Amino acid sequence: MKRHVTEQTAIFFSVTKWMIISSFVGVIIGGVVTLFLKILHFSEHSRGFLPFHYYYTLPVSLFLTVWIVKKFAPTAEGHGTEKVIEAVHKKDGKIDIKVIPVKLLATVMTIFSGGSVGKEGPGAQIGAGVGSLISDIFKFKNSDRKKIVICGISAGFATVFGTPIAGAIFGVEVLVIGVIMYDVLLPSFVAGFAAFTTAQLLGIEYTYYDVRFYQSVSLDLALIFKVVLAGIFFGIVSDILITIVSKSHSGIKKLPFSPYLKAFLGGLIIIVMVYFFGDKYIGLGLDTIGNILDPKYGEELNVPWYAFLLKTIFTSISLGVGGSGGIITPIFYIGATSGHTFGALLSPDNIELFAALGFVSVLAAATNAPIAATIMAVELFGLEIAHYAALSAVISFLISGHRSIFSSQIIAMKKSEMLKINVGEVIEKAEVDLEDKEITRIRKMRDRLTSKDKQKPKKKAK
């Protein structure tokens, strides 16, 4: 009995401690990320003062972005979330305080000029940076710092997208594939809600989508079959996305030019691409996403089937040459447009449903966060979509394989019992192969087939 009372007392004090810390952290991060969002909103609306197309500033903007990041905070490079994951795994969550202003400024410059990047990565990195700063001020130990930084990821994500539950789950799910860090779950929830509420109080308004999907039949087998096919398709789309982003990043890195020249030339290439394909593939692309998910447009919306491929290329160049910003908003665009294409081909009556499923399923597969993606579907699109979103998100998560847009994620599970992989490795270094017994079975099957071919009598030539 005494041991039981001791245990409960210790847990009570621990819960109380983290409720207080995470609430405080969430409020501070909500305020800082709100400032970032308001500056970003102001910069986008100031484009009209330019006497020419805003994207003409992209070469100079990317040049300056690379210079600012390299000069003042090299760890602010890239799409944000990746650097936070790396800091949690390798540095006990220690993040340079200079990341906060540098990431804010660099991202605003990139998005203002039309770089195809997102705002959630910087939001998560700024949130994590604030969490690390708070840990330094109050001299928290390393284990507590890691928790607070993870809370920063959740709070930043929740503040940017207005999805506090999905934000909390994303923060604890994105670090390790196959493991949810339950010891950080409560602080993440509290920090996410605190940040989200703070942002609302400070005037941030969020967009939620009504895809008007209402199921009249409790068991629609035809629709379930289409959702399964969609999950496979979204897994393939995610694999294409990861491959293009990874290959373009490594290819651009190998070019024998200075990073400043690469940034300038990358901006020029994007301007040329805009001339041929239009400006709907640059910037955040939220208007396009909103139109695709609006039932009043349906099949009338002119979205080319290859829109998701073009957005992937624009994003790969923007980030590869040094643009600052997140990659999840482009993932939403890629998912929604690929879902629109799938729906238009196989289910014209449910185009918006499949666009919504693509929105969350490509996220699930590209970031290995199917639970957060499913919860986000409920928060953004409503409860009716939940079971279809779960089915599509998990299938796409499995189909994409042991790959991720975040190469610092650690693998803690195999996606198939037929595969052999070193659990505990980061994705970047993971080697995947068939299990020995599967290799033996395939060889036996091959030998049987070849022996049958040899036994078949040869036809005599006439």
C-alpha cells in the first residue's frame, strides 16, 4: 500500500510539473509563431506595391537567403523540421537561439518572392528554438530539454495549421518511425492547445474545409475498394516526391558553383518555369488547395493531372538551391492535386473526398506519421472522413517503404516481415533487403520454374 501511494504521489507531481511547464512553453511559442505568421501575412499582401511580378525578385531573394543563413545561423538551413529532429536525436534538443530570427526572416523572404516552400517547418523550428531557449534560461537538464523541444515542434505545428491534436501527435510521432513517445504525449497536448489558443486570441484565423462528404450507406464496398487503391497511389506519389527532392538536393549540392550562384540561377530557372506553366505552383499554394477541396468547383476546376509533379519540381528547386521554408505545405498541395486527379479518373462523384484523402495520405507516407495525418483529417474535414482517411493513410505509409522526407528519422519497425532492416538506424543510413528465408524461397521458386522450362520438349522445326 505504501509503495502504491508513493507511486501515485510521484506521478501526480510529475503531471503537475509538466502541465505548468508545457502550458507556459505553449503560450510563449504561440505568441512568437503568431508574430511570424503575421509578418508573413503582411509580406504576402505587400507584393502589390511592386511595379512588376513579385516572383521576379526570386533570384536576389534566394541569394540573400543563402547569405543570411550561412552568415548568422547555418543550422537554419533547409526545411526546418529536419534540423529539429536531428537536434533532438544528436544534441539533446540544443538549438542555437540565432535560428529563431534568421529562420523567420529567411522564410518570409523566400515565400514573399514565390519560393515553393511552406510555413510549418519554420514554425516548428522556431517553436523548438524557443523551447531550447526556455530550457537554457531555467537550466533544465538534458532529458527535460528534449521534452520541451518536442513540445515546441507540436506547438509550432498546431499554431501554423490550427490542428492542436494532430500537432501534438505529429511532434511525438515524427521522431522515430514505429514509436510514439508516450512520456511526451501529455506535455505535447498541453503545449499544442496552449499555443493554438494563444494564436486565436492574438487574431490568427484558421481555414477548415467542408468537403460535404456524408455517408448514406454504412458499408460502401465499392468506395472502400477505391480508397484502398487510392492509398496505394498516394504511397507511390510520396515515393516519387521523396526521390525527386532527395536526388535534386544531392545533385544541386554536387554542382561546381558557389552556393550563392546556385541560389541566383535557381531563382532564374523558376521564373522561366513560371513563364511556361503559370504561377500557381509557386508560393504556399493555399488558394489552389482551397479550390480543390471546395465542392462547388468539382470537375469544373482546371487542374492538370501532372500538377503534383510540377509542384514537386518547383519545391525541389526552391529548397535545393537554398530557399528557406517548410515542405509540409507543398506536401498538402501535392496530396490534394494528386487526389483530385485520382478522383476525377475513378470516382467523379467524390473528387473532394479523394483530394482530402490525398492531402493527409501523402503527408502520412512522406513523413511516416499516419496517426497524426488521420487525426488531422478529422480536425480539418470532419468526423465522416475518419475511417477512410485512416485506411488510406496507413496503406500509403506502408507503400512508401522505409523512406522519408526527413532523413534524420530513426527506424524502430519493419514495414514488412519479409524485409530485413537494421532497426535503430537513421533512414539516411538504413539498408533494406529481403529476409534470408525469403531469398531462399524466391531462389527455390526460380529454380523450379527454370527446371520446368528445361523439361519441356522442344518443338521440332518443320
